[in-house]
Amino acid sequence: MGELVSSNPVDGKRIESFPSFDEAQIESALRLVHERFQDWRAVSVADRAERLRQLAGALRGASEELARLATREMGKRLVEARAEVEKCASACDYFAARGPDFLVDEMIASDAGRSLVAWQPLGPILLVMPWNFPFWQALRQAVPATLAGNTVLLKHASNVPGCAAALEETFLEAGFPRGVFVNLPVGSDRVESIIADARVRGVSLTGSEGAGRAVAAAAGKALKKTVLELGGSDAFIVLADADLDETVAQALRGRFQNNGETCIAAKRFIVEQSVADAFVERFRGGVRELRVGDPMDETTDLGPLAREDLLEDLDDQVRRSIEAGAHCVTGGRRLEREGFFYAPTLLDHVRPGMAAFDEETFGPVAAVIRAADADDAVRLANASRYGLGGSVWTRDPVRGEDIARRLECGCAFVNGIVKSDPRLPFGGVKDSGYGRELSALGMREFMNAKTVWVR
């Protein structure tokens, strides 16, 4: 039997190891979530909502412990880890309050005496989740799914096994029956066979494009419903009339939060030529002021990348971009210190065909692309195989909304950085995946919209 190893990105040292489930343990977990589903779906919506309120309290009660665990395992700043836990608790509050409304029968006039859509749970849902937001990514699916009456199996990223175990324990502490939320410590090589199991009724994955294709293929073969939230290379369009001081402040936040390891981070900064020099000069000043260091230190602005292979991949993308003609304004190298630290980097004069434009850069690297005008900015924004999010920065919000509507992405923001919000659907198009999370739309992805017709 193998093991999942937890290591600290600050120094690369091993923290703890967790044994992987063998075949018998996987079978036991599948049997448990399947059997529990029969009971859980019969629990009243009001009682399921109450469990979410208890979960919010349990998360807040363990906030500091959970935050420190996430920081140790994947390197996010402690202040951001605390915010992540609170966001999870707030999502519980939201779905406990509003989620029951999403489950009410929808009456529709027809040739029947009475006709309606009844929203019914599908069954056990497999969540294949990433490490960069080890609590939020899992809970933004698990919370609405369990309120809907589904049960959940969590196959978490292999480098955050402690966070995965802590999530299962927190559900139990909140009073959820054992089997509603089950942690499944296995490697990615077990995912296909788990998807094929008849007891699994749907799959949600947040991860890389390659992982998404593999899961979609396995789920398609088994005729299982899927929701995929994959990579992104979000455009951050700066129009000539933008407030540059405010825009640069948000650009720094949008690119470098969570150590730059965010699917919806601003990655391609597409700036109208007339203000590009001024934008780059301000942006360079802000990047150089970022304090890189221990993520447990609350004065740190940027921590390490989560793994050494991620650092090496990012450095390779930067080097290839520079070799292709991009200008390195600042950074562009691994820092000479213990751990997986990369210098906050700003590239200018990036163009299509360069790695920093065509690929997802998952780390503290910002790429500036110069556009002739607003129409050219939209063209450049859409010249990507990704379509997760995008933003437009302008003093004219009406014009900004018009441009936002033209962006080929799932989430478009005007004068705000892209973010997920329980009240709004979240997801992408093109190679960024399909389906939606959060809001009523996300909750209903793993429900049967059953037509009921009565004479």
C-alpha cells in the first residue's frame, strides 16, 4: 500500500505521511456513500440546512488550526488561508439560508392539470480537487451537493492529504452522518476505476486541462455527468481612460494573491498602447515592493510555490518567453534560498506564440501585452484556448460592460478582479471546462430535473 506525503514548500521537508486506501478500503468507502445516500436524501431540507449552519460554526471554531495546516502543506500566506476558511463558512451560511429555495418545485403551465419540475439528488458525487485552495475548492461543491441530498467522495490532491482528512473530520464534528462526506486518500491512478463504479453518479473536477480531459473521457465512457473547472489565462484589459493607480493596485492583487497559484488570477495584462508605458512603470514599482518570505509571517506578500516541479515549469515558461522576445522588466528567476520560491516577475512586450501568452502560468508571473486600441484588446483577450475569466478596467462602466460581454469567458468583471461568489454561477468555456459551480445553477448540476405531469 502506498502513501500520500505532506511536505512544507518553505523548506521542502516532510511533514507527515498518510496511507493510501487499498482496494478493500475503496470498496468500503463506495459502499458507505451509496448506502448513506438512501438515508440522507430522505432527511428534510430544513435539517440538511441546519447541518450546514453547524458546519459553518465548526469551520470558524477551527479556523486557525485549519489555516495553519493549509499554509504548511501548500504554502499560501496565513492571512489568505484564514480568509479561505471564512469564505467556506460564509458559503455554508449562504446555502443554508438560500439553498432550500433552489429545491422548491418549479410549477410550469402546460396541457396538464398540474405540471412541474422536481429537483432530486443524483447520488454519490466524486470530487477530484486541487491543492491551491484546499478547503474552498472542495467545499464550494460539497456544500450545495450535500444540501441537495447527494453524498460526496473527496479525492483530493496528493500534496494536501492533511487538509483532506481535516475536512472529513470537520463534517463529522458538525453533525453530518458518517458517509455523507468521505475522504478518499488515493492517487490519480485510481480515479478512472472509481468513476466507472455504478454507485458513483457524477464527477466534479477542478484541475489541469490534462486531468480534465482524462476525467471527461472516463466519465463519458461510463455516461456520468461531469462539471470541469480547468485552467485559465485570464485577460486583464486596461483601457486608455482607466484610473492607473487603482488599476495597478488591483493588478498586483489579481496576479499575486495566493502566490499567483490561482486559475482565475489575472495573467495576461492587455493594455492600450497609449498608456502601456505608464502602466508598466507603475506595475514594476509595485512588483518590486512585494516581500517574499515565510507565509506564516503576516508581513509577507508572497510565499513559495507549492512544489518544486511547479517552480521548474514556471521558470521554463519564463525562459522560453524571453528567448522568444519578451522583455523581463523584473524578476525572472528562482530565488537562491531554501524552499520553492520564485521571484515576482513582470514580462513586457509579450505576444501570441510566446509561452506567457499561450500557456497558463501558475505562479507569480505577470505578462503585459500591448494593444493598439480597445477592439484589438478584445481580439487579443479572445486569442486564447482558455476562457475562464476576464476583467475590463475603465472609467466608463457602460463601455466596460459592453466589452465584458464580448469576452469569450465564463466570468467577466468590470473594474474588479475575477472572484468566485456563492451567489453567482462560476465556471468557464473553451479549454477552461464546462458546467457551473455555486448559485442555483451550480447546485442543480448534480440534480435530476424531473418532469412531473398530472392530468
